[in-house]
Amino acid sequence: MLTPLHKSLLNDFQRDFPLSSRPYQDIANTLGVSEDDVLSALTELSDNHLISRIGPIIPPNQLGVSTLVAMAIPETQLQAVADKISAYPEVNHNYEREHTFNLWFVVIASNAEHLQAILDAMEQETGYKTMQLPLLDDFFIDLGFNMDFHNA
């Protein structure tokens, strides 16, 4: 069950997250609760898989280099390979698509050599080839969602 604090955290801090040495205290001050209350509520949201991360969205190739990657993985191996890919700290998300190339993810590295080393390691570890799909045109998709909890 979502509490009013959970709902405020989910809806009100998707954008304009406080940039300070104590952002959770700033949020707590805004909401009239303690910093511990905010941290506990965020932990509960994470534990219940309602949030997966708190962090910035940095435009592609502004810090280091990045590429979209696709892999063709047999269905019986998909979850195991996805788990291995997700374990790389350079991977910020991965997802399944209905296609021969059914596992897609973004890799971010400090430079082109580091990026290639990561992809080589993934191929070695999984036994499957990677296909790089480098960014040609940049499109921004706002991933913030207005969460209407009036009827929840």
C-alpha cells in the first residue's frame, strides 16, 4: 500500500531533484518529514520494485562514450544472459524485445577502448555476439510520468 509519502516521492521528485550535499534532507524539509522517513520510504519503494534507481539522466556521449547494443539470445538462456549483462556497472538498463535480437541494452564507458573491452568481455562471458547500434540522431524522451493517485 502506498502511503502519502510514497506518493509524493514518486510524483514530485522525478525532476528537479535537489542538488545539494543533503538532497534527502532537502526533500524531507519540503515534505515536512524527517530525512530518515524519506530514506526509509525510498528503501521500501525499491524493495517493492516500484523504483529501480535514483540518479541523473545524462545525455548520450556527454561523459565518456555510449552505444546501444543488441544480442540474439535463445529464449531458454535470456534471463541468465540478461542477469550477466546487468551485473556490469557500465550497463544502465537492459530489456527484452520481440525480435531475433531480443536483448537490448546501453553501455557507457570512459572511452572507445574501454567500451570495446566491455563488449569483448560480455561476448566472452556469455558466448554470444554483441551488435553495436551507435547513436546517429539524438532524441530526448522525457521519462517522467505524472502519477495521478487521486483514485489509488
